[in-house]
Amino acid sequence: MALILVGLIAAYLIGSIPNGLLIVWLFSGKDVRKIESGRTGGTNAMRAAGFAAGLLTTLLDVLKGAGAVWLARWLSPGNFWLEAAAAVLAVIGHNYSIYLLERNEDGRLRLRGGAGGTCALGGAIGLWPLSLVIMTPIAIAAFVLVGYASVATISIGLGATVVFLVRALMGVGPWAHVAYGAASLALILWALRPNLKRIANGTERPVGLRAARMKKQQ
């Protein structure tokens, strides 16, 4: 029991590592929290310090999610619910990092972080490695074709839920993985509430082909 508790705490702390903050600072000396969305994920890191910084942040954030699952599996082999819980806690840590505790404009304490997409992808990969070859193309397609980074992020949580649900219904995957997919989707949607409002209002920043089309129209 003590090892399980240690694994869950470690999963949150692993997820909390603010890779984007550290990488952007190393690449440019900037504080990513003061740029654009203020999030520490790969998209905002790319905006702050370029493609290389964004890619490195993304890869390390994926590794956080997978690493939390691998640690849980090592501590308690075959415990699917522990693995799923560790993956969820890694996403929570990514979105609400204990290392980024600060006071907001009203003087209240808050935890900063990312939106959870890449860490959620890492968690899915840790649970089932082939998630990589299914969910990554979906996220890239959403980014390029739909034209909103937030939609691409949401597609990861939605993709995990669908993939793990299909596997569970086929009898080749545990229901704990489905619970992880649903939880990661809920966390991503909650983090992206401002983005969803901007999409509804038509003010969300476009990317991919949508951005290219809008640029041509100007």
C-alpha cells in the first residue's frame, strides 16, 4: 500500500515538471508564462522560443505521461487501475504543477501549467504503446486541417477514450484504460474552456491550413 501511495505521488510530481518553462528559458531567456496563453506546453513554447523548443517540450511532456505509467507498472505489475490513476495524476500535475504555485491578480494561490494534451498522449502510450501510431496522426490532422491547436489537444483525449473503449469492448484491453481516456478528456476540456469560448466567438488563433487561408484573404 505504501508503494502504491508513493507511486501516485511520484506520478503527480513527474507530471508537474514544467518542461516548457525550463526549455523556453534555456532557449531564449523568456518566461513562457508571460507569453500568449501563458501555458507551459509545447504549443506555447514554440510561440515563445521557436519550433525546436516546442518540439523538445512536446517530447519531454509525452515522456512524463508515459514515465508515470511505467513507474506504476514497475511498482505493481498488472495493476491496471494503478497505471491508469498514475497517468491521470501525471496530466493533473502537468495542468496544475506544484512547482508553479503563485498568486493571481486577486492574491489567491493558483497552480499553472499546460492543457494536458501531450502528457495525456504519453499516458496513453504508456498504457498501450500502439496508441502512438493511432492518436498522433489524428492530432496532427486536427492541427493542420481543423486549424486550432486546442482542437488538436482535445482530439488526444477523445482519441484515447475511443481507442481504449473499442479495445475494452473487444476484450483485449482493461476498462481501467477507458476510465483514463475519459478522465484525460475531461481534464483537457476543463483546461481549454477559454479556447472553446474563443472558438465559439470566432476569435481563437488559427493554425495550419486555416491560418494560411486567412493570411491569403488579408
